[in-house]
Amino acid sequence: MHVQLPDGSSKEVPDNATVADVAASIGKRLAKDAIAGKVNGKIVDVYAPVPAGARIEIVTPKSADGLDTIRHSTAHLMAMAVQELFPGTQVTIGPVIENGFFYDFGTERPFADEDLRRIEEKMQEIVKRDLPIRREEWSRDEAVDLFDKLGEKFKVEIIRDIPGDQVLSIYRQGEWFDLCRGPHVPSTGRLGAFKLLSVAGAYWRGDERNAMLQRIYGTAWADQKELDEHLKRIEEARARDHRKLGKELELIYFSHFAPAMPIFLPKGTVIYNELIDFVRAFYRRDGYSEVVTPLIWDTELFKISGHYDNYRDNMFFSHIDEREYGVKPMNCPGHTQIFAMERRSYRDLPIRIADFARLHRYERSGVTHGLARVRSFAQDDAHLFVTPEQIGPEIDRELRLIKEMYDVFGFTDVRFALSTRPEKRVGTDAMWDEAEAALEKALKKNGIDYTINPGEGAFYGPKLEFQVTDAIGRPWQLATVQLDYALPERFQLSYVGADNSEHRPVMIHRAILGSLERFIGIIIEHFAGAFPLWLAPVQVAVLPVSEKFLDYGDEVGREMQRAGLRVQVDRSNEKLGAKIRTAQLEKIPFMLVVGEKEAQNRTVALRKRSGGDQGSMTIEEVVVEARRLIDSRSLTL
RNA sequence: GCCGUUGUAGCUCAGCUGGUAGAGCAGCUGAUUCGUAAUCAGCAGGUCACCGGUUCGAAUCCGGUCAACGGCUCCA
């Protein structure tokens, strides 16, 4: 019979040929590399028979399908090792995830980190046994019996949920087997480049009312080299961690007295304020009005807005004078009061109210994370009060603004998602239909590809969410644009239209950097702490070669300061090399070395963080160069 | 909130099976006056997160609380 290969050619093979046979007929090397196959696009084991005329693809370790297969098989390998080492442990599921896999086990005794080492050793031992991995097909009822007898109650539950007539596959390696769709590598000897990374609790079926299982995470690759490279990437990510860098660079601090509420130290505050200035410049240009509003409001406000019913568990409260106040978790309820304070005309719209106020949300302990998930934060928040006709144009403006602002940080790869109505929500279905349609229309109009997150919207309206990818490829959610018909309704907001009658405005909630805290966390990691000049907490370090030149160094420092640069003079009794090292570790962009020559000629020797000695120049020249980089918000030095 | 781990000097960490703490860096003092990633010497610095228990004796063992970390659930 004939089969078709990916290059379009066709190949003659025996009638009962398997994927492995096809691979062998193409070449020895390929036969050795084959770990799975694709028959008419469907991934199968290498010993799966191929039908006549089928399109056949040989899956090798380095392909995406190959890696998935290796990771899946490694998950099985781990499950086998665990059950050999800890009899009585129950198996559940073990899927492939990005860069690796996990497997959830039901066990009385949680795994300790030392157990991981033992499990890894056992896995390597099973690899050496080179057990063939073979598929068997079972009826559903037989499979239930099989696992029931073993006391594998989680597996039984999984199988019971599968439709009755379906044939199930079980993969067997040596004495051990597991229910699995497959495919798998042909034998355990094909595995080996793996490492177990961590153990964690995880709920059965992801529901916190269910039993807590023990999850082991691991990573697996085609070969040792790729594994080593991956482990190195993990190390690099760790070195960039904003919590580590935030501490080392003295940007932020956390006090036990304010858990999950970041304290911005002087250097961190420079970044915080620079970002606000950056955003304000756009606000001035684009017609936003900034306001300053209270942090606590009478609970009545939140009862009207719906936060009391829908968001109370995430709020802080305060009682005084027999009155209950809520610490605001969002600015929107307050902003409705600004809109409502006077009679509004359609001629006033759109009204764009911006606010950098601190917000407080109670986050359950255990969910907070550095600057990324906190209990106290500020957003570059604004609420747009618009007529229905203005929705489209306003969202267009926001989409453009988002791109413009993200470009400055080098976030060019932006992904879009539309989050639709959640179960817990306010407003009528008709409102939700309209709001979701409006956002979708804006995306389509701008030719933007997007995904839909069903049920992920805010309780008052659907959301557009914007995800960027940082310097090392990690995704982060930043901006959000939310359309809201509900709050204007609840607060009975209105404006007088051209027809001289009352109309309900629509609110658009939007933040572009999102939470400033989270954004700062992201850019710390994105830039690995080496900020562009405009954001650098200290922009210039003056380094006198010895004490004799301290006076001239101070003078240079004053000049820089007068030019509006953030400067620090290193007056320590250290040698130049040590001063450079210190400045370099602090990631200060410009170092100005001053010694005999410079003091005489009234110059400085510029050394950049990025590229060593730049030679002598006048103070004025340095200032001009620095200003140029700052004003253009240059990403390079 | 749940599962697991961790908490020793400002920072990074050592402290074996219980016998009342140690290094490097940072800090201070002195010497040195130095040219592109660490000059040398001395000094000082700790209720071993907190509360309670076991013990003749606890940083070490046990329990609780708090916080942080890896996940889960939740979520901006």
C-alpha cells in the first residue's frame, strides 16, 4: 500500500505497516528517533498500524508533538516511580503543561522535598530498565473493575464520567499501568532528560471543597542539553525576580505590620512618580481631568454601587461614630459622585475623570505575591462618561493610547481578550448583550485578534484585557477597558441630550498600566533592574578617583543636579574600581569619573552602565546627551 | 482560605544527633590617595520571627500565632 509523507511524496510500505515501519523505510536515523507518529493529523504510538493512503508524519523528540509526548510519558514514569516507592498512593491525572508536566496523587502522607530526589532516582532506574510501553484497549466497565480492585477511587471516578460505550486505553509499562489516551514513547529508555521541580497541594478537580491532592511538578526535554538550558532559564528568571531586585536595589520594602502592602522606598518612589508623570502627559494631551478623592466612603455608597453585595469579601471596613465606612477597592463609585454633582449636558461629554488614588482590596492570605498581587495599590485609573454614540470612538482612542504607551517600554507583543458576563453580576441581560457587542465591535473594527474568556468579566460589565510579553517571554495582564451600563443606572446618572430630555450615560472604566505596583514589578523584571535613563532612580554617579578630587566631584554633582538629573557622588574612601563596581551593581546608567585630568580641564570621563569608558567630555555635553535620552524616553543608553 | 516549605546580625548564609551563636558583605574607626567591576587592619553588631510547652539545659524537640516562599482555589 501507499502512504503519503509530509513533503507530499508517497511511499510504498507493506500492508500491515506501523508508524515505526514507515520511519524505518525512510531512514535508520529516523527509525531511531521516532517516538510517536501522526496519522492523518492524529497523534498515535509508533507501533500503531497505518491505513492505506494515510498522511503519515514521524514525530521526533525535538518537535512540539514530540516534546509533549516525552513530557506525558515522563509524567507516567513519575507516577510509576511514586507508586513503587510509596505503595498505596493513588493516581489521578498527569497532564503536560508548558515546559513540563505534573501529576496529582492521592496520599495520606505529603511528599517532602527529599522525596523528590528519591523519586527522581527511581525514575532513572526505570529508564534503565527500558520497559516497553504498550497500549491496551478496555471496555469502560472492565476498566472500572480493574481500577476499583486496586482501590484507585479517583481513576474510577474519572472513568465513570466517560460515556459508557467508549473504548478506553490503558498504557502498560512493566507491572505498572495507567488509564491514558496516549500516545506514549515506545519504551521508558527513551526518557531521561527530566527534573522534578516542586511539590504542591492541589484540589481534586480544582475545586476547593474537594480533597487536597499532592502535585509534583517536573520538567522534561528531548535531551540533557535542552534540560540544562531550561534550568538555566529558570535561574535567570529567578535572578530577575522583582522581589529580589526590589530589595537589592532598595526600591520596595514590606513590613510585617502591613502584609502585602508594598512600601516604596525613595528609589522606588522615583519610578512610581516618573510613571505617573508619564501617564499625566498623555492625560493633558488627550483631555482627561485628574481628581483627588477620599480613600474611605460611607458604606451606603458601596451598597448603591453593588460592591457591598458583590465585592464585600474583598473590602476593608472601618467603624466610627456609629457609621460604617468602606475603604474603596475601586474608584468608580466615587467618580459617579463627581459626575452627579451637577446637571450635565451632552455637550460636556465625554467626561474623562482620572485618579491615581490608592485602592485597598483584601486578598486572602496565600494569594499575594510581591508587587504583582497586593492589598494596597494605585492604578492609572480613569472613568469615561460617554453617550452611547461615543463608545466606539472612545474605545478606539484607548486602543491607540495603549499601543503608544506600551511601545515606550518595548512591550510590542500585545494580546487581547474579551471577558464576558460572570455569574455574580448586576444589570439586565439586555445591558450585557449591548455592552459585550460594543466591545466586540471595537475589536473587530480595529482588526484586532482576540480570545474570549467566558464569565471572566467584572460584576458591572464586560472587560477587554490586554496582555503583554516581557523581555523573557512571560505574559502579564496589564490594561483593562470595561464597559459599564450598570453603575450609571444604579446611581441614576443622567445628562440632558440635544432633545432636551434626560439620558443615561455609559461609563468606561479603563487603566492602561493597570496597577502601578504590578506594572513596576513587571518592568523591574523586564529590564532586569537596569532601567532606561528616564526611569532610573539614580541617573548619574560621580566617581572621584581619590579624596583629592572630592571637591571637584561635588561640583560636578551640583551641576548635574542643577540640570535636573538625579545624581549621587561617591564620597567613599575606595579605589575607582570599587566605586565602579558599586555603581554597576546599583545599575546606575551614567558614571562620571573625575580625577586629575578632569579637574584641570573641567571635564568628566563618562562610563556607561552598558558599555565601558566613553572618554572625556564636558559637563555640558553629558547633560545634553542625558537630556536627549530622557526626553525621548530612550530604551538604550 | 487550603497543602507543603522556610524564618539565625542591615543583606546573603553556616550552626552535625539539645550543652546559652559564627562567616562574608554592608556599617563604624584608622591607615592608604589610588584611573574603569572588590586596598588593608581593627571595632561594633543577634530577646536565634513571636507566644507557650518538654527538658537540669532549647536556635536546635513539640504545639500555637504571625510573616514570607512554591503551588491550589480565588482574583485587578
